[in-house]
Amino acid sequence: MTSNERVIDVTDLRRVYGDTGRGSFEAVRGVSFSVGRGELFALLGTNGAGKTSTVELLEGLAAPAGGRVRVLGHDPRTERDAVRPRIGVMLQEGGFPGELNVAETVRMWAGCTSGARPAGEALEMVGLGGRTRVRVKQLSGGEKRRLDLALALIGRPEVLFLDEPTTGLDAEGRQDTWELVRRLRADGTTVLLTTHYLEEAEELADRLAILHEGRIAAEGTVAEVVAAQPAHISFDLPDGYLLGDLPPLGPLGVTGHTVEGQSVRLRTGELQRAATGLLVWARDAGVELRRLDVRGASLEEAFLRIARDARQEQTHEEAVAV
């Protein structure tokens, strides 16, 4: 990706809360990534991982303690006038006046936005076309999130920041929002997404990064991040058989196993090879592998393993320090 293609470019980004030194907290610790035009990039991480702290720096809401960030070729903090008209921001909470109705809220926001799309168009995009006269305070939680999204889209943004966009939405609302985001991306909008829903990232992201304690623990396409984790094969041993009766597991690409009674669970980085070897063995032995489950790694497994490995590494470092 050339520098001209990088709509968002982040290098060694740092954010510190509190006075430098004793009592300060470094929430973002040297994060680097880039996002190309028309790409959807997802930032994932546990609570406190640094997602929102990072996004606020990209939006120009705070100055970094170190590093460099560029959005559309500009510093979003010091060159705000060059960036703000070209981006849309959907925060976790909008905080709009509850006494205004939906149409009034959108018109008010449009009045502060250059080149705003018509209020009715923005509301139809998010499925609120029939709720224009309803006061904001009377909207459901999911409808308020839809309104937040409508206001983020009012200025026809080139770059769209979505912070937990489907929180509070039901299954249908979530699917509708996903479809809208896909259309925006297809039209060339660059999207940076933070979400706790791993399925959302799997469905939408071209690439993603998993943050842990302010650092990027994994980055790449969903397939690349998942491929770094083992697949699993589980089954019950046939009656009268022990684990040692199975074919040699190492040559099948099996890297580890657990046994509980008759239940066996194998880990492998070569799923097809391992599954084929087991099934050929079972056929030749004339036995059935009951409760057979062959499953590739998932983003959820990758996410949990990264978080678990990071915690174990931290515990080890603390023990060594003592």
C-alpha cells in the first residue's frame, strides 16, 4: 500500500492519561497500522485494551503523547479544518437533546454540516424514515444507535468511524446495519470499526487488529489471524480402543491432544490432512468415530487465545520481577 493509498496512517501512536511519571497510565503503547481507501478495518480488544483511546486520537479529539497519525493526509488534531468536513463519527453515545424529535435533530445537525445530504435521505438509510416525529427521549436504545449512524452519514463522509455501531440493536437491525456498511464501503467509503461482536468483524472487516493492553497483538485479514490458531477434531474412541491404538498422530499434523474418558480432542494446523488420516484409519479398522466434530479455528478462538497468552506472559514477567 503506497502512502497515497493510505487514508489512515498511524505510526508508533501513544496516549497517556495523567501527568507523565508516577500516577500516569499509558493506554496506547506504540500502535502502528494503515487503512486503504474503501477498506474496512476493525479494531478489536477486551475492555481497556485501548480501542476507544486510539480512535479518539484518529478523530482529532485528543493529542497523542507520541507517534504520528494522519487521516486523509492531514493531522486530525492540528489540521482539523481540513479533516473534519470529510469524516463521519459515530460515538458510543450521541447525547442529543431528548426533547427534539428525530427530524429536528437531523436538521439541526445538517445545519452544522457542509454539503449535508437531505435529512429524509439520511433517516431512510438507517430505517428511521417512519419515526421522524418521535422525540429522541422516546426512542429505544437500538433506534438511538440508528440515529447516531444517520448523523454520522449526514455529511457524505469519505472516512467513517464507527464505535460499537450495533450495540442495542436486535438481530434484524444488526443485519440491516451490516448491509448499509457494505454498501458504503462498495461506494468507496473507508471505515474504521470498533466492536465487541466478533461475528461483526468476521462479516465486515477486510483487515483487523486485536489490541491488548495498548499494543497490537495480532493484525491481518480474518483468515490470516485465524490461520495462526489450531483447528480441532474431537470424537469418542470406539469401544475397546485406547489413544495409542490410533494411527501415529504426529505424521498427520496433530500438534496436541486432550483425553477425557473416551472423548478425544486433537489440535492441528493441517485440518484436512489430520481428518483424512483419521477417517481412512477408521474405515480400514471397521470402526465408527462417534460424535465426530471437525472444526476450523474461529476468530473467537484466536481472540481468546491471544488474550490468554498475553495474560500468561504478563504473569510470568511479574513473577520474574519478584
